[in-house]
Amino acid sequence: MIRVIGGLYKGMKLRRVPDPGVRPMPHKLKESLFSIIHPEIKDKMCLDGFSGTGSLGIEALSRGARTVVFVEEAYSAVKVINVNITKCEAEERARVMHKEFNRAVIQLAKEGAKFDLIFLDPPYKLLEERNPLKVIKKRDILNEGGKIFLRRHFKTKFDAKYYKDRRKIAIGDDVIVFYS
């Protein structure tokens, strides 16, 4: 079961995506991330890339983010994100984009979108093939002083040459790296 940990929607149960390829962030890892960044969320523009259930973006909305853009390629996940946003009555502060991540970032850049916080929880295999930080840097969608939080498997070799690695949280096989 996926729950919102804190804020306005605390305790709200979120639907899961009926696809074994979608792996929600473990509760302890999400709780660790948000306990660290909680003071930075209020009134921020956020991007939840590779959204899955939308739990990271909804957690940010629950804690006072101004707006969250959810980007997800899988249609089954997009349907669940919309259900979860509606359940939280957060439709006015959320936008869901049913697109491949790079294409969504390109569109957002054309629209002039800039984000303060970017959450990335891509499929582990994707990081072996592509670097989502490259398109973020190239399209300049991160505000000055903004931060990126990337979840990856601890064994994944990943070169983040576009941003500085500021901090890591490791729980089990998962690592969240904070970039700025």
C-alpha cells in the first residue's frame, strides 16, 4: 500500500499501478527524502519524472509545492496518477503529461517552464542506456539553485557530469542522489 507520509494529504492511500514494471519508491526511502527536503518544498515548482503512481509529486503537493508536473510514458500509470491526484483534490496544482521523458522536457522547455525541484525515479535499466540529466541541462529547465533527486540501484554505474553530487541516501538496494 502506498500512503502520503506528511502534510495536507497525510495518511491518504494511493492506488498502485497494475504493472510489475512500475516499482513505487519504498516507504522508508521516501520518508527519508522528504524529511530532509521538507523545508525546501513550500511554493516550489516541481517536476516528477517517470512518475509511476505519482506518489513523489503528490507528497510534494501535500507539503505545499505550488505546482507539480507529472511525466509518465505508460498509459496504465497515467490513469493511476490522474485517479490519485483527483482523490487528493489536487487537480488545480497538477499537470499530467503522457509522454516519453525527453519529449516532455523538450515541450516544457518550449513553454518556458522552469523547476525548483525535480524528482526522477526512472526504470533502473534506463540509466544504463540514457542520462535524463543531460536533457534537463540541455533544455535548461532547472532554476538556478534548483535540485534534482535521482533514485537508482546502488550497483548502477551512472555518470552525472552535468550536475554536482551533493548528498546520497541509501536504503537497501536503492540510492537517492541529490544533485545541484
